[in-house]
Amino acid sequence: MSIKGRFTGHFLTRAFALFAVLGLLFAVWLAVLALGIVGVAGPGTPTGESPVQIMERLESETTVSPTGEVVVGVGALEAVDENRGWLQVLDAEGYEIFGHRVPDEIPGHYTPGQLVHVRQAPGRVGQAGIHTWYSAETDLTWVLGTESGWSTPLTDRVTLNQAIGVLGIASLAVALLVAWASSGTLARPVGHMMAWLGNLAGGEYAEPRDRYGRPMSRAPDSRRRRPYRTYREVFDALDKLTAELARTEAERERLESAREEWIAGISHDLKTPLSSVRGYADLLASDYTFEAAEVREHAALIGEQADHMEALIGDLLLTYRLRAEALPLHLERVDAVELVREAVVDLANDPRAADRTVRFEEPPGSGPVTVSVDARWFRRALTNLLVNCAVHNPPGTTVRATVLRSVDTVEITVGDDGRGMDAETVSRLFDRYFRGTSTDADAVGTGLGMAIARQLVESMGGTLTVRSAPGQGTVFTITLGSAASSS
């Protein structure tokens, strides 16, 4: 279910609960009113009858003789007596035609307005309560009163307005309680989100914990707690964001450490040729008279060191141009077989590959294996891989390059049967600031060859992977789309 659906369900559940409680309160209120009508016995009310019930009896037990005499049944009068009340029966003109225990201060005649007045304000005539009952059939009015208060059910002691007020206050209290519970259910996860985001902003890449050290949104069984399930997608996204930020921070720290190591290595690589250049320059500037052959020899050594520094700076600039995608590439359809063969021939003639066996294995079949690459920079990537296999392995190592074609791709492998690499070195081999060997292992290397090779291959739409294990050699695999299949 979507978060919108859960919010709707949450609202409907709370609304249903609110209406159910309010309905229960209303039912209780109606029950109280019903009990008041039926009658509940109280102190001084042996019959348990309310004024309404007594006056209903008075109407049914009152008779008028042909001579106009009013007779009220004994049972009804006993009910009046038991409740310490008094009774008047008025004719159509408001005159008393029957009286029973009527106090002296009670008038014997009422106008319609007076009758309403004494009923609403019985205290003005010294009474605690006055009730009236009119019969349209006989055109008689019964006035039932008490001086000390009517000992009857709650509905007779509490006015209808008071009952409605109590019901309203109770309903408001219930509504506020449900609203408070709902807001807590909805607001607590939001507050947790804010605290979590505050942790992330402060560099703490973890969910806030409870006092037991568990993530606050998780139960002991690692499931999401119920109040937090409404925002399941949000918390899942926060989990992923937290993990990604933690991974990025760890990667940043690792790269920072590797960069410091790389800078130290680069500083060493630059300092070494600079020291040589400075030494030969000081030597040539001395008062010693050199033979022409000696001058040429020293100048050649200075040139070699300058070439090494130039290559180092060039590689450094190239890595940043590739990273910024600022290296102009001229992609063209070339034969991968010829490109790899030329790179292998160059390595075989390179002094750095002395005492190594260099082989090229042509793909089966005939015809060119066409790929779309920048020939110059792709050749540079191949050279970096081949030289890496040669210079970082002992004499006697075999370096092998192959080209394999399929319907949609071309696969170029460069490998050796040398010492291989451990898992940590493999995982960091293509980092721009990682050097798998000490700077002394390759006096003419720059430490950037693998990073440049991968960046160049990827900039041409290919992939470069490595497989290696200690004692089992190393294999680099370049995968490119076949230009022949895409034409």
C-alpha cells in the first residue's frame, strides 16, 4: 500500500474510533434519559416514579362527575404524598377545582403567563420544583410541586440543557483525546525523521538509538515499529541514504589517505630526477674541464630525467582531463587485431620487457575485428596494461595478449603468468591515488598507468576489469562494442 493509502487508512481508523466513542457516549446519555422516564427508585421515592409518571397516573385516575366535582384516585394521591408533593387541578380558565396539600403561598388561579412563570422559577413561590401536565381531552391542567425537592431520578434533578452540556463536554474531551493520540502516532515518526536528518547533517551516519542501543524505528526483531510503518517508504529511503553516505564517507577517507600516499610517492618521483638534474648541472658548472664525450653523457642523463618528469606531469594532467571529460576523442573504425599486434610488438622491443616472453594470439577466423575507438588513446591504454604486466613481474614471465570476437562485442585480454596480486591490491588497482608497489620498484613509472587505462577505455564506451590471485598471474579484460555489428 502506498503512503497515501496508509494515511487515508490511518485517518479513517481514527475517525471511526472517534465516532464509535461518541456514539457510545450518546447511547449512555439516552439510556440515562430512558431510565429517568421509566423511573429509578431513590431516597424518599418508594414507588420509584418520576413526576412525569405520576402525572400520567393523575390524568388516568382523575374523573369529573356530571355535577363538575373532580375526583382523583387514591393511588395517585399516595404517590404524591410519598414524594412529599402537593397537587392542583385547574380548569380551562386556570382556576383551582381540586387541591391536595397545597401550600398557602400557592395561588388558586393562574393566567397562562403565571403558570409558565412559576414552572420555570418555582423558587419565587417558595417551592423547589413545579411540574405541569395538560390534557386536551378534558381541558384540565395538573400542577405538581414540592417544597423540598423531588426525590426522583437523575433526569428530573438535571435539566435537559445540563444533560446536553455534559454530553458536549464529554464529546469534546473524547475528540481531544483521539486527536492527541492520533497526533502522537503521526508526529512521533516525523520528529524521529528530523532527528535522523540532523544526525546526517552533523556527519553521524546512523539512525538515532533508543536507550537499549537499538534503532528507534526498529522492534527487537528488526521489523519496523507500527507507528513508523505509515512512513515506510521514507524510512527505507533514509536507511539507503544513511548507508550510502556512510559508504561515501569511508570511500572519501580511503581516497584521502591514498592521495596522501600518492602525493608522497609523486614527490619522491619528482625529487629523484630533480636531484640528478641539479647534481649534473652543478657538475657541469664547476671549474673542471670536461671532455666533449663527458658533456654529452651528462646532458643525455639530464634529458632522461627531464623526460621522466614530463611524463609524470603529463599523466597527472591526463587523469584530471579524463575525470572532467575534457579530453577530445576522435573515434574511428579500426581493426582491433592490428592495434593490439602493434602494441605487443612495441613491448617486445621495449628494454623494460627484456627477459620476458611477449606473445600475441590472433582470433580464429578471417577478416578484421572492427571497433570504434580513438586509435591514439586506445593504444596508450593497451601499452599501460602490457607494460604493467612486464615490469611488475620477474624475468621469465610470459605476457600474452589476445583478441576474441562475438556477435555484438570484442574482447581484448592482456595477461601474464607472474606473481599475481592479493584481493586488496585488485580492489584498489584502478584508484587514481593507489600504487601497488613502492616508488622504487619502477624508476620510470608514474603510478597512474592503471587509472589512465580504465578511464580511457570507459571514455570510449568500453569496460576494463581485472582478475588476479597470488601466484596465478593477472588478466586484464577490455570489452568493447563491435563496430561491425552496429554498422
